Amino acid sequence: MDRLQSLPVARELVMVPEAPRRAEPVQRAPRGTAAEKSDIRNVQDHVVSQLKAALSVPRLAARVRMSQRNFARVFRDGTG
């Protein structure tokens, strides 16, 4: 088989690489979920019961197992 005859066969056999697929976007829980609301109520109850204690965002965030940044956002959204 010469080059002219083998070229069409080679084109059929060679797989064209697909373009890389984009990663699916991360699905996040909707803001204001029941768990977040429960966590904020828990923190509010704790703050009221510990008014004389030294409370801080890091401690309160740790209490509900959230990052400080996420805790501040959820607390602000949940309390106004």
C-alpha cells in the first residue's frame, strides 16, 4: 500500500483528542439552610448564657465547626 492509499485509512484509525472538559461547578448548599439557622440559634443562646465571658469570633466559629469567615457571613445573614 502506498502513501496515497494508506492516508484515508490512517485518518479513520486515528482518534482525534477531545477538547478538555471544564470542571463541573462546585455545588454549594443554599444560604440560610436549616443547619446554619440552627447553628446560629445555638451561638445566640450560648452568647446570652455567657454574657460575662470573653467571647470571640474564632471561639464562636469553632463552636459550630465553621471557618471564621463563613461564620461571620452566616451570622450576619442570619441576624441582620
